[in-house]
Amino acid sequence: MEFRIATRADVPAVLDLLADDDITRQRGYGTVPEHVDAAIWAAFEAIEADDRNELIVAVDRNEVVGTCQLTFIPGLSRGGGERLLIEAVRIRSDRRGRGLGGELIRWAVDRARERGCRMVQLTTDKRRTDAHRFYERLGFTASHEGFKLAL
Amino acid sequence: MEFRIATRADVPAVLDLLADDDITRQRGYGTVPEHVDAAIWAAFEAIEADDRNELIVAVDRNEVVGTCQLTFIPGLSRGGGERLLIEAVRIRSDRRGRGLGGELIRWAVDRARERGCRMVQLTTDKRRTDAHRFYERLGFTASHEGFKLAL
């Protein structure tokens, strides 16, 4: 298993992972399209060009089996240290329940630590109760309410 | 009242606002120092140089009376649209309860809309029950759990 920054060739597989999720489908914030259109390529290029954003893939034998996005956010609190925001965590459905998600998050947390971040944060839908236990086992605390406003 | 991007001269007042908060003091993630040290200046310069991060101040008669930080995050979901993350929202204690916070958040949401963002998100400590009602009145939904891990 390898964790690395996604290349252009990984994008279709990442989109498949983002779409393969019941809550994403129900959410009503918009769905992930079946094909990669110009706006999605532009978003990928924006992430790739930004040294505070990283699209990560977990790759096993040349197959993308997991993904997440990392955003390193500078701020004046906590002694001026960055915080890491983790978004869009997905593990391919046939690979869930085997510890891959934990490996991916621990890898991301290590990356934050190496970079000198003071905090790692993420939000997860209140309906994802399995995910809540998962993040608590990894040492996270559900100390905050996560508010969203679709535009 | 004016809302604008903070300048270097606003930084001490922003730090005072960040520090003037009971939960920040209790949080144990580290406190905001009384003075502006090199790491905080470096963080301010990182925000200033980054076109996806904006430190915002609310200014009334040359006094900083509110602040928040905006981070515009590119992503592959939601048709490739950015999301806005709002962090570090503070209103000076003698100005609370008079609608200023609502004005600041609506201004930030309008800024996100003009930029074409698909979503605005933020987290707020579970103990800030007044803040929860405040964000619900502004149209936000507490759909997510907010997990944090201090490093």
C-alpha cells in the first residue's frame, strides 16, 4: 500500500470513490458527475498548484483504493501554527473494514506533525456513526458542531 | 461599520479578540500570546500572501471590533466548486448581541457566493450553544460532527 499525492491519471478513480457513497448521493449539495468535466479538471489543477492543498490517494497494486484531501491552513492562534483540515475521505467499498482508513488518517496526521501543524480537524456527517467511532479510536475528539450552508 | 482584509496594523487587535474568549482560554490547544512574536508575524504573512486565505476585520471608527478568517478550498466534489471555511470568528465583548456577528457572517457568505463557492462551512465548540442558534438563524445546518486532534 502506498499513500501519495494524486496525479492527473488518478482523478477518474478519485471521482468514482467520491461518488460511491450513500450520504453523498442523498446530500443534495450536488453530486459527483460520472465524467470528468472542465470544472473538475480546473479544480484538480488548482489543488495541484496550491502548496497548502494536497489530493491524496491510497494505491494498492496500481489501483486507487482510497483518497482524502488535505488543506494546511495558516492562522494566528496556537502560536501561529498551521492546522490540517482533512476532507473527502473515502475508502473503496470492497476495501472497508480492514484498517486501510486508519492507515490513511494516521499517515495524514504524521504528515501534519512533520509540517509542524498544531491541530488536525475534520467533520463527518452525523449519520456516519461508524466514522465517529473510527475517529475517536484514532484519538480525535468530537468537541465541535459542524455547520454547513449550501450555496 | 466596514468589513475588509486585515493589514499588518490590525494584527495586535485581532490577537486581543482571539484571546478574549473563555473557551479559547480553557481549550488547552495553546493560548494566544499577549505579544506578537515572530511565528505570529510569519503566520500573518502566510495568510496575506495566500489568495485562498483572508484574515477579515470588522472596523468601526478605526477600531477593530470583530474578526474572522476565510479559507477558500478547491475540491473535486460539487462540480469542482470551492467551499468556504470560516474560522476564528470573534466579536469584541462590548459589541456582542447587537447584530454585528450576523452582519460579518452574511458578508462572508456573500463573498463566497460572489466567488462561486458551492458551500460554506464552519465548526463551533459544542459548549457555544448561543453560537449554534446564531448559525441556525443564518441558515446553517448542524449536520456534521466536528472532530479535532491537538498535536
